[in-house]
Amino acid sequence: MTTSNSRETDYPIHPLFLDRWSPRAYDGEPIPKDDVLTILDAARWTPSASNLQPWRFVYALKGSPEWDGFVSFLMEGNQRWAKNAAALIVILSRTYNLRDGEKKPATTHSFDAGAAWFALAMQAHKLGYHAHGMAGIFKDKIAEQLDVPEGYAVEAVVAIGKIAHKSTLPDDLAEREVPSKRLPLSAIAFEGKFTGKAD
């Protein structure tokens, strides 16, 4: 059992997994571009099916000409806090593989991109930043405004920055600004066959 960051595990894991979380309170300070590229380089080394590496990243730094456009990709509830992040990263995945010059559906593109997101989040954490992934985004707008080619899916947008005190958030968000808990391992892992609830 491991205890850290007001969280407790069922089995002894590294505290790094408990210390990483997704806050909404960011201090608005800029991030060096090299730190963003370091974070993305870590994601580049993620394993993927047949090493096809379907993930792609498009990013904007706070204060750049592109920043306001990237903030507008987020639904209003996410704009309220993510505008104070230091960087926004759009995660895309290629939905096809090329085999013998022919496009075939890539059945694991989202799975692989999800793994890359976790590598990105952990590297951000190791550098002293926090990463918060968001699905509350306007995917069609992102695809159009970023000139995303056909055959690529918009998966998520990630906010990255240095954490601020929760008092910087609106009251309703400040109340939720704590590391989230998880279901017990017994509710999600089964030996031999699925024995969980169908929900």
C-alpha cells in the first residue's frame, strides 16, 4: 500500500502515479518552448502497435499569436480555467495504416494516442508542471482551423502549466480542486473472466 497526495493504493506502487493529477488552477506563467518539446519528445517514445506511431501533436504557447484560437477550441467550461495554462496541446491520431501502398483502418490509433498522452503527462509532472487532458472540445473546429488532413482524428486537448492555489479559480471549480480518487482494483481487474458489474 502506498499513500501520497491524499491518495492511497491497494498495492505498493511508485508514489509518482499518485502525485500526478489534473488540476484546473494554473498560474498563467509562460513555459519555455524547450520544456514543451521535452514533454512531446517523451510522448514520441510511447509504444504503439507495429511501431506505427499514429499520434500527432499541434501546440500553442500562452502569449503566442495562436493562443486565443487554441483557447476557443475548448468548450466554455474548460475555457474558464485553461486560459491560464502555459501551453495547449492538441492530440491527433492517424486513423489508417499504409500497407503495400494501400490505406487500411488502424484499429489501435486511439489506444496508442492515449498511451502517448500518459507519457506526455508524466514527463510534464517530472519537470514540475501539471497536465490536464480535456474531451470538452470542438473537434470539427480544431480540424478545420488547424488544417488537419483527412484520415486523422482529433482526440483531445491538453493544458500544461504550473499549478496555482485553488483560490484563483471560480468558487464552483475551487470546490472540486482536489486529486481525484479511483475505483478499487477489485472493481476493474478480474482473473480468468469478466466478473464485474455491467453498470
